Amino acid sequence: MSRFAVSLFLAAAPALLSQTSADIPQPKNWTAAEDHQNMMDQLGIKALRPGPSGNESAPNHANYDEATANPFPNLPDVLTLKNGQKVTTPEMWWNQRRPEILEDFDREVLGRVPKNVPKVTWSVTQTVADQTIGSRAVTAKRLVGRADNSSYPLINVDIQMIVVTPAAAKSPVPVMMMFGGGRMPGEPAPAGRGGAPPAAGSDPPSTEQLIADGWGYAYINPASVQADNGAGLTKGIVGLVNRGQPRKPDDWGALRAWAWGASRGLDYLETDPSINAKQVGIEGVSRYGKAALITMAYDTRFAVVLVGSSGEGGVKLHRRNWGEAVENLTATGEYHWMAGNFMKYGASEATFGSKNAGDIPVDAHDLIALCAPRPTFISYGIPEKGDARWLDHQGSFMAAIAAQPVFRLLGAKDLGRSDAYKTEKMPAVNVSLLDGQLAWRQHDGGHTDAPNWKYFIPWADRLLKHQPPTAQ
Ligand code: GCU
């Protein structure tokens, strides 16, 4: 800089500074209803169809009749390009079909991660080395991933993660990353939450099973990335990038933001020498089951996924009329999970007419296919124990069946069933389909994946060729 330029800069600096702070728009403090209405206005939607009720005794309860469950029986073919050409080679999948599917999910369903999403810098804020998990010594770290907010200092995003590895490991360990707040080893449960010991006869917690098998685990806290409500869309990482202002129709929703957060967690794990970053998996249940599937679908660095009871927006076909529906996802309670554009598919009255589930260019089978050929375990429980019919177990199995051809094309093994997704019936409860990279198991418990961990771990070990430590 010349001396003239320097003095000009110095003279202008105070003005620049004051201009910057005056120019920073305050974040919008809308309710979910206000933000939802704003997105309807942006899209020219005048009315949305109401979603069915999850209360089975309510007059407007969801459909549970197989006879009317398939109003759109034909799924978009996972191995046909938009131009009608069949995908016959792995190259065509990777270079043509996969990008087409991702673009549809980005634009219409989940929203795009913005190009200018800030960099995240991780730091370890606490290390604990004197604790055990299920009697095995562990090393635990608490981390914070701080998103650069220099473009909008009014919003902070500090991603919270906990990483726990077996102390006895002699080489880098595989790690399961799980969506959830989680606790450091030895840290007491907050009063009234999660403190109860497991019921007699139930399996040890997943954390104990993983450590005993020579895995590490990590908790990534989704709430520290993006709030689980519409009012939060002008805050969190979505709000930070938008400088506190509302989303555009193809901006990301909370599910895509949570998945992005998990990917940033994996960035850290790649720098940690105690971890084999080529063997990091992702897990979640329910809304976090949806997020786990999406994480795996988008970020091919994740090696394995356990998708717990994910339902609508996860493994369940949008095109099925059973339990939760597209119209539930487009309402004020859930639209924030999705791209704004997704609301079009629940519109009964709009400038573009009306659209429904049958108009979505992609469906759940495509999302499962994006995980191929990496090991993908789909887990459910049973309605009798609380894994409600609302989730549509059969519709989820049909999606998995329809994803099979992609696993085979890429040299992986499928569920071992025919590709006839319209007629294939899901296996009985507790019958495992675990021979291949695409796997299915409906356990006899409730809305949890806990009873499936003891099937998941040996299955993942076999496919990732992980040797558990010899029993001590
Ligand atoms: C509701 C919602 C589901 C979701 C579940 C959960 O039941 O309809 O889509 O998966 O909450 O996350 O617990």
C-alpha cells in the first residue's frame, strides 16, 4: 500500500467501522408460523393440504389400509437418467445419475448447503483420561467447532462434539458418530433425564458395546448446529449464512444442516491420530435417523450408517399413503427440516396449481441408493412397543428394495430379495437381512435402535474388516 493509500484508509476507517455496525441487519425474530407464511408467500402458495393426525383415534388419522396405501405405485427409476437412458456402468452412476439425484434433493427436498458456508475451527476444551466405559479405560475429549462468523457477528455457531476412544487401542480405531447431546464419561445425567439404569435383561448401552468391540464413539449435538424449529431458521448455521434473514426456497433445512455439522465433525476426526477416519460411521434415531441417512448419502467419507426408525423424510417413501405424510413435513411443525421448495408438494392452491407426493422428482429409495455401496443398516422397532405405524415400516422396506440395483451395480450385496418393490413384503420381526452392504432388521423393541446394536456391530466389523480386540 502506498503512503497515500494508507492515509486514505486510515481516514476512512472510522466511517467504515460505523457503517459496518449500522449496516448489520438484526436477525429476524419470527415465530415458526411467521417464517412458514413467508416461505408460502415466496413460493406463491395460498393453501397447503392439512396433514393426517398421528393420533389413531382422531377422525382425521393417517391411513393404515394397505389397499389404499400406494396411490403412486411407480417410483422414479433409480437407474434411469432424466433423458431416459439406462445407467449400466458404475461410471454412469457416479458421473451422471448420482449428480442428478443430488441436484433434485438439493433443489426440491433438503435444500442446498450455501457456497459461502463458513469454515469451522475445532478446539479441544476438555480431556478426561481417568474414566471407564463398561469397565474399559477410555480417553475422552470435549470439542467445540466454532464457525467463522466474521461476516455476521450477531450469530455464533459453536458445534458441540464429544469423542471417546478405548485407551488400550494400539492402532487408530473406527468410530461411530451419533446424533445427540451426549455426556462425557463419568459425567452425571442431568436431573430427570437418562439417569435410569437399563432395564434388567436389556443390552448394555451402545457406547459400552462399541468400546468393548474396539470402536470409539462420538456425539455430535445437532441443536448446536441448527435449532429444531422454524423460528430458529434465521439463527444457527442457516441464519448465520443468511445474516439473520429468512431462507430462499432452495436454502438448506435443519436436516441438511445437521448432516453438514456431522461432516464438519468428521473433518476433525480426520486430524485425530487415534482415529481411523476411513472407518467413521454415523447413527441417529427418528428425526436424527433421517439426518444420519442424509449425512451418509451426501458425504461419501462416512463408511457406514445405522438408520434408526427414520420414517417420513428418512427411509419411508413419500409416495406411500401410510402414516406420516408429505403434508406433515410441509406444516409449521416440520417444514424447517426441509428446503422451502418442498412445501410445493403439499400445496392445494398456488400460482403453479397444486402438487403432491407423486410430483417429487426423487423419493426415499434414491436417498438410500446414494449411500451405496457403503454399508447401510436400516433399523426399526415394532408398533406394539411404540415404534408407531406412523413410521410406515413396509413403505420403508419397499424403498430399500427399490435401492437394491444400485448396490449391485457398484459391486455390493443387496438385501437378497427380488427388486419387485410393489410386492416384496418386509421380513418378520427379528428376522435379519444382514448378508450384504444393504441391511434390514426390525427388532422387537420400541422407537429406538438400542436392540439392533448387537447385530449392527458384528455386521459392520465384517464389512469394514475390523478385528475386535481379543476378549480380556
Ligand atoms: C414425529 C415426527 C417424525 C419424527 C419423530 C421424532 O413423530 O412425525 O417424523 O421422526 O417425531 O423425531 O421423534
